[in-house]
Amino acid sequence: MELNTLLTENISQSNESRLYDEKLKQFLANKMILARIMKECVSEYQDIEVEDIASKYIEGIPVVGAINLLTGESENIQGLPNDGGKTFYDIRYKAIAPKGDDFVSLIINIEAQSQFYLSYPLIKRGIFYGSSIISGQYGTEFPNSEYQKIKKVYSIWLCRNVPKYLENTISSYDTKETIIVGKSKQQKINYDLLSVVMVYLGQPEDETQSNVLKMLNTLLSEEVPADEKIEFLQTEFGIPATEKFKEEMETMCNLSLGIEQKGIEKGMKKGIEKGDLNRAIKVAKKMIDDNFSIEMIEHYTNLSVDKIKQLLPS
């Protein structure tokens, strides 16, 4: 099959990819799955049972793909062919956590990230997302100048397709106090307002001491069939397998984004193996039209960065 034909077929699956992403976010928004993530990634819940996190501390129903990053407002985007260039948080919700004899209020954002090789460090985007949630609290979570009411924000990024050296790693980036002169200290609650947590996933068969990595490596794997995922989540993590859950899992696996990505990579490698520069350029142009990053285009076509930049629209 000609490379451009193969690529066109693969990229024409964008609607299926969108549906896959929606299904994946819905799965991740399951309170028992969120509770597992919070248990290991949110320090306030380390000593709390997963079942209690799910039933007592997650407030309301998590909002999936509907809160605008820039406005902080919820928009009904279901059924739209595209978002008009807008950016929405994958999952966002409120939670409370015990703090001595009181409770602390949190806003938690979960992002499922399939592309690691971007034109910028992903951690910077995570900080931007978290900071946007903090600034967006003005006039909504607290009025006027009542800054003492700011809720702490967690932005947690579940990253797939990462370099080998990052696999099965969880890193947290937090605000902290550094005394430059003197000894006076602030209460931690006054500045501990943002944590960005990067969860770098590996493979389902990887040995790891982390329960959340075991769960996510299997749930987000493109290789594990639906029935094995369902059984694993039910037996290992106590996540109920309702008929709706099973049906949606089957749909998600059938729509696996990995099929599209592997098809693109296979087609591009075929073109490069034949040494057809013209085909590689056509592939690169198509990827530019579909907003792939320069790093991704370089990775799949073997074209130089300078050559790719020459193809960018002026």
C-alpha cells in the first residue's frame, strides 16, 4: 500500500481517537480509580483507606472534558465535531481531606497524556494547568480579597509512551519555603497551594512496588484485552465490573489509540526504508496539518529539524 494512502487511512481515524479519549477519561473518572490515584499521589490521603477516599472525600461527580482551561467555566461540548481551538481539563473535581480536627479543601485535576515528545517540557504545562486553577478561584471559590480561602490544587499527569529511563516513576513538584535570612517560618498551609505530579507509566508486566502504577499500566495498556483488564481491576483493586463497565471497556479497547499510532509509525518506517524523501516530506506535511509536534515528526520521519521547519507554514 502506498505510504500516503496508508497514512491517510490512519489519520482518518481521528474521530475514533476522540471517542477513545472520551471513554478513557470516563474510566479514569470512576471514583475507585481516582481514589487509587489519590492514595499514592496526594499526600493528604496516604493514611486513608481507598474505599473511604472514594465514598467520603471525593465531592460530587468529577467533571470530564467540559471545564474550559482559560475561563474555568463548564461547557457542554458533547457531540461537537471539534472544540474550536479551546482547551478543556480532562478530569476536574473537588475533594476534602482530614487536617487535624478540621478538613482541608482541594481541587484535583487529572490529565491523561499519550504524547510525551512535545516541543516543550510537559512539566511546564502541568504547572500552567495547576496555576490556572488557582487563579481561576478568584470570584468563584473566594470573593474580593479573601485569599485565605484559596483551595490547594493538585494537577496529576498520567504519561504514556515515555522514555525507558522514566518508566514507572512518580515525581511531585511542590511549593516550599526557603529561609534566606533569619529563622521565622510560615505555616505550611499558607503556601502549600500547588502540587504537580507526573506519573510516568511503563508496561503491564513490569515489576513495581506501586499499586497505582500496576493499575494504570494495565488499564491504559494497548496490548491487554478487555476481559483481562476487567478481571484484573475487579480482583486486584475491587472495582465492580457492571455490565455498563464491561461494555464500555470493550468499546474503549476496540478503539485503541495505539492502533492508529502504530499504523502511522509502520507506514512512516516503510517510507524511510525505501529511501523515498518525497514520501517522508508528504508524511511530515500531513502531520504538520494535524498539529503533531516537531519532535514527533522528527521521530517518525527521520527528517532533520531544520528540514521540518522549512515545511512549516509561514
